[in-house]
Amino acid sequence: MASAKNLLVIMSDEHNPKCVGHAGHAGHPVARSPHLDALAARGTRFTAAYTPSPICVPARGAFATGQPVHVSKCWDNAIAYDGSMMSWHHALRDRGHHVASIGKLHFQGHAGQDYGFSEMIMPMQITNGTGDVTLLIRDPDDVREQAAKKLLAQAGPGESDYTLYDRRVAAAAQVWLRESGTRQHDKPWVLFVSMVAPHFPLTAPPEHYYQFAGAELPRPKLWDAPAGERLSHLAIRNYARRSDHYRHFKSEADLQRALAGYYGLVSFMDENVGKILKALGEAGLSEDTRVVYTSDHGDNLGTRGLWGKCTMYEESAGIPMIISGPDVPGGAACPTPVTLLDLSATILDAVGAGDAIAELGLPGTSLLQLAKAPPEDRAALSQLHTNTPDGFYMLRTLRHKYVHYVNAPPQLFDLEADPEELHDLAGDPAHASLLERMEARLRAMLDPEAVDAEAKAAQALMMERHGGEAAIRAKERMAYTPPPVAA
């Protein structure tokens, strides 16, 4: 069990794990993240970290409860965490720890719901307590054209509601560390700081955008490939059709503007991380505080012509994961597969409440334990139940990635030999035995068809509560959740 220390958890939104300076041996060719790079140099980065679901609300519901999506039942962006299932926040508060959140939560947000935090500062919840009910529709021909147009139209220099919100979140975190963090606490505290960048809109503050505008930016993988090669799987074609981004890009300038916006937002987010970490140090808290940086999911960032998330490729399902501080190996990289569920367990372990991991029945293992252990061939699970007709599931082991699609062929990748996921081995007879073993491993964790049916039933019930499918189809497709209005 780890020594009990304070814990600062910083989470961004939609951060492609490849878009950091320390990614890989040589780093990303253009992404700038000096503060995250320094954090990684002081601590351990997990190079095979994944989201429990590559979309916001299910990922955050799973993280809160420490349970996979098929247990938390937060299926999509309209079925959010309501506080009824015990969370790591509840467990810590019940044990006398002060647990504060600042920023995005993406829970239901109804009055009277108790999420387990000692305090919530500027919480960003799903819109109107209902979220994006149009995602309850699983029809790939329900094209989200207006939302897709906004992605490109808003790409460029400037400030958005999200960048202004993140500035407020970062400022509040600095104040909390200097004032609340330094007070006498009976037990170690947890501060969860949750920012929105680099989530679209791809509007980056000018000082960050112009670091990349006009520069030679890496061309997204398979951007220029024929549609059949870019979108070689039925589920990916369905997502591409529904998300509808690719056809709106008419020129090289469009592509460069969107890329510069995203890289600029990564730089902006990193700057805010630096401000928070500086405040931690200046408050004299560094020796007694561990720090975690991660994101809720990634972003396809133009690979295969796709933007946003909702695929199981590394760019979308992968996330950054760094832990630093007392008792954490420095300058280390751990290849053991992990997810945000392991971070849920880590939070309890890090502050001296490791007994709650078993009490809550959490499947995760503390990163503090994994960071010091030899690489383990465990399976990281991710799943998606929205934006596609049928559910799908990913298992990542030390070397391989298996994606099981309900009513569609599977995918299998050897990430050691093929880190860019360009060669699907699922149809190769030489890998038939491995494919069978990976499917058996998934089915030992859940019944994919039964879970798919359960998700669809919950979504059908929610549609009826909102007036039925016809009424929902008439609604405008949301581009993103608006942040809370400044007080």
C-alpha cells in the first residue's frame, strides 16, 4: 500500500495521446507540451492507457464509479452519472477526506443529487440535465451536418467559451491550492481539476494558434487514401457518414487551420497545467502531493479523415496517463495496459483509503503498484454504445488490440509490429487462434450481445421519456456542451 499523500488529478478533454512532446522516444514532431513533458520526466507515464469509452459522458461516469460502462450504465451523452452508484468521491468523503472538484464533470446535474464531493467549483454538467438526446438515435444515416460544419467554421485564432472557461478553472485551481490546500486537514485531500481543452471548437488563443499556423504540420494518417482504404471497416464507415466531417474540408488551408487549432489548444492546455503545478510548488505542497495528468478520451485528429472520437483506434481510445510525486519512479515508462478505472483505484490508494477498492468491488489496480511492477499482460477494456448502430468493444493486451463488433467482423492489430494500425489481422488464418483467445477473454468479462441489447433498451426508454424518436429527430444536433456562465 502506498504512503498516504495529497493527490492532484488534472484531466483534460479529448487529448490525443500522441500529441505531447514526450510521446514515443523522439516526441511529437510539432506538439508543444513542456509542462507535461517535465511532469513525465519526474514521474511514470503509462504508454498503453485507454478510456473506458471513447466519448465524454460514459467515460466520465466510468471514472467516477470506477466501474466499466456496462456496470455504471452511463451508455451515451444523454444517460449520465446521477450519483446513485457509489463513487470514489463518496468513499473518500465518507472516510473523512476533503474531496474537491473544479471544472467539467458531465454528470446529470439535477438539484439534490449528491456526487460525493466535499465541494464542487464551477461544475460543468450535461446540458439542461438531459445532455445530447439526439445521440440516443443509433442510425448512421442520421447525419450531424450542422455540428460537423461548426468544427471547421470555428477553427482558427481567438477565444471560445471553452478557452475562457478553462482560464477560470485554472485560476480557481491556483487559488484552491494556495488557500484550501495549505490548511490543516485531518487526512490527505484530493483535488480534481477538469479542463475542456483541447476539445473542439478548434478555436485556440492567438498566442498558441500562431505557433502552428503556417508551419509544416504532419499530415493526418490516410487522409489522402481512397475511401475504401481510409474506412476499411463497416463500423468506421458508419461513424464517418454520421459525423460528416471529411466532406466539409475543401482545401489544404481548411486542414491546416483545423490542425493548428488543435495543436494550439494542446499548447494552451499545457500552459494552464503549468500554472497549476507552479501554484502547487509555491504553496509548499509538492513534497506531500502526488500529481496525475490524464484525459477522458482522445481525438482522431483527421486520421482516416475522421475527427472527434468514437473509434477504438489509438488516437481516439488511447489517452495520456502520467503520475508523479513521492514513491513514484522518475523518468519511467510503463507498458502495462491501464484505463481510467485503474486511476479510480489509484486515487483511493494514494490517499490511504485503499481498503475502499475492495469494498466498492472496483476492478482497477492502483497505478502506484503497477508503476513499480514488471510489465503485466492484463487486458484494458473500452466499449462504445452510441454513434453507431451496434455496440463494440476493445481489449488491449501488452502486444495486441482486439475489437469486437456486434453484427460486424472483428479487428485485430499487432501494435508491436504495426503501431499505426494499418494491417488488420482478423481475416488472416495464421492469427485465427489468437483471435479466438481474445474473443474468449472478452466474453469472460462480459456478454457483448447482451450488453448491446441492454444499452439499446435503456436508450429506447430514454427516447420515450423525451417524446419519442420522431421528436428527437427534429431537434438540433449539438456540437458540444456549453460551459456554465461566469458568475
